[in-house]
Amino acid sequence: MKDLNYSVGDIVELKKEHPCSNRSKQFEIVRVGADIKIKCLGCGNVLMLTRDNFNQRLKKIVSKK
């Protein structure tokens, strides 16, 4: 079972890479609630995912705040 204890400011790695020019898999969590807002560390684009969708895409937590 994955460690699902994440909070604002944590750096996470997702299973698939972001389709930006940097192809980054690492994101910073910006907001946590019913939806989770993450920011791509490659291009700075902000994405909003449902909590269930985020939990399915999450590979690992790289660093805690």
C-alpha cells in the first residue's frame, strides 16, 4: 500500500510524465482538499486532479516539506 500522507509543499512523482517540453514527472502539491492542485516542476503549469485520480497516478513522494 502506498503512503498517502501528503500535504501542501511536498514534491511527488507521478507514473506518467507531463507532456511539456521538459517531460517532467515531478510535481509540487499546491492545494489539498476534495481536489488536489499540483504544479509541474518542469514548466510551471498548474493541474487540478480529483483525489481518487491523483492517488491512482501517484508513484512516490520524493520529499516532504
